[in-house]
Amino acid sequence: MSDIEKIHCLIIGSGPAGYTAAIYAARANMHPVMYTGMQPGGQLTTTTDVENFPGYPDGVDGNAMMMDLKIQSERVGAEVRFGTASKVEFDKDGGTHKVWIDEEKEIHAETVIISTGATAKYLGLDNEQKILANGGGVSACAVCDGFFYKGKETIIVGAGDSACEEALYLANLCPTVHMLVRKPEGGMRASKIMVDRVIAKDNIKVYWSTETVDVLGDGVVTGAKVRNNVTGEEQDIAADGFFVAIGHVPNTGFLDGQITTDADGYITTELSSTRTNVSGVFACGDVQDRIYRQAVTAAGTGCMSALDAERYLSEKLSTVEVA
Ligand code: NDP
């Protein structure tokens, strides 16, 4: 039997965007209910130290920061629950939106804030995954973790705009950045200006037609074994950090096409707001941001989404009262 609950504000996803939305929505008396998803706290719980979030002079452990955000959200009145949104039925005319949690519980919400984030892609190699789980030097975010490799050798995989941006970022910290590109020379997917910058940078060494056989190291990165996919030749590259920049997947599958997204699945929001194409449904954080992808920018759009939802709700309630 379906269990139905009626609420003003539902927040789906529990990264910095979702928690910031929860804090603002709770303080605006919207009684928000958040469902955390399978990975409460989101991507930051897979990082060790977060040193670039303002307000933490000594840095902060990613898990500890997300726990603080949860405590802060609950202290101001948000209800945080474990569960995953499995299906939605949005009312295109801005009525009540239905969301199912774990295919069982049915929530009827006046406003919905989607903050389900994006998942970084990894190569899926055995030792890459082991070291990633161990926090031993595999990362998908150079801006987050590059600083820990200052003065050390690093490897980066990928050839899109993200990989180029991250390689250039690392090149300002590391003596050599070894960039592994699986296509032959000239085959980088990134925009020409980014490719030109990478090629012009003395300490980025590009390995064309090169794929990773696996990351090397026992719990901690010591390098990577790579193979030239034209000649079949293998070699080991020594390094302390292994960065993967082969794209992200926004977590929007459960929306089943009911919200407008771009070709890659990122939710499209109206300029300078977090409004989606459905009235009463808002999106914040990495699920709608393919450019910045930072905890602090996610928190900023989380705040915006709660303010947008609060304005929407007060206009809607005043219209209902007048009618
Ligand atoms: P992209 O999808 O553009 O590029 C992914 C890259 O990873 C490709 O070069 C691809 O290689 C490579 N790759 C994928 N799988 C593997 C694998 N298994 N092994 C090795 N290499 C692999 O992702 P990005 O994250 O770079 O960019 C996503 C979008 O965001 C793009 O539209 C980009 O322009 C945009 N963006 C814009 C920025 C800006 O404007 N400042 C900054 C960052 C991103 P291959 O080409 O061989 O398939």
C-alpha cells in the first residue's frame, strides 16, 4: 500500500547544494524534507581534506563538513531522511508534484529542489578503484586535490576541456604533468584554445595514443602502467597522483525526461535563477552546473534554489488565498 505524505518543500540529494537549500528553506519556515540518496553527503564524502571552502582556515575533512551541514540543517528545522527518489510525476501546470521514494513512499510536494549532483567517471581499473577507496592518490578533481601534490609528479587521463583545464591547473603546482590521451596526435576533444595552451606548457608531457593498463601502487599511487594503442608498447610512468578527467554523469536518470536537460543530461535552468521548465521545480549544484563544479558554487546555487522556491510558494499561496 502506498504511503502518501504532503509537504511544502522536498529536497532530493544531500551534497553542499542540498544542505544549503535545506538550511535556507527551513529558516523560511517551509518545513523542508530532504532525502539523502544512496551516498549521504555526496561527492565530498569521497574527498579527504577540503581546503578551498571559505571559513575553514585549517581545511576540513569532507565527511566532517557534510556532517556539520547535516547538523546545521536539522538544527534549523529541516528533516533529513535516508532514501532515494526513484520516480517523479511533475505537474507541468505547477500544481502538486509527486515523487516516489525507493518505489514505495509517495511524497506530494508544492516545491521540489533537485540537488542530486553528478558522478565523476573513472576508468574502472582494479587498482585504480582500490586506491580510490583507500584515499591513496586517485582523484577526479584537480582543483580539489591538486594542492596535495605540490612539487610532485602527477598523471592525468582525458583530453576534453576538463582534462586540459585540470592539467594546466596541476602544471602550476607540479614539476611534470603526464597527460594520457587515447587518440593519436591532434585528436584531443577539447577546444582549440585549451589544446594550444596545454601544448605550449613546458611541463605538461602529452602521451598520444596512450591508454592506462592500471594504476601502480599498494594502497598509494606510485605511478601507472600505460600502453600505446598503436604500437602495443608498454611503459611505467612514476607519479604520486593519478587524476581522471574523462567526464561526469549528472544524476538525472530518475527524472525520466520530465525536466528539460541538455544533451548530456544536465538540468537546464533559467538564466540567473534555479528555475527549471516546470513551475515549482528547481535545480541546484552539479546536476545543473557542468562548468564550476565546486562545493562553494553548489552551496551558492543551493541558497538560490531555496530563495526561488520560497518566492514561488508565497506567490502561489497568496494567489490561492485571494481566489
Ligand atoms: P568530454 O566528454 O568533453 O571529454 C572526455 C574526454 O575523456 C575525451 O577526451 C575522451 O576521449 C576521454 N575519455 C573518455 N573515456 C576515456 C577512457 N576510458 N580512457 C581515456 N580517455 C577517456 O568531458 P569534459 O568533462 O572534458 O567536458 C564535458 C563538457 O563540459 C564539454 O562540453 C566541455 O566543453 C565542457 N566544459 C567546459 C568548460 C569551460 O567552458 N570552461 C570546462 C570544462 C568542461 P575521446 O575523445 O577519445 O572520446
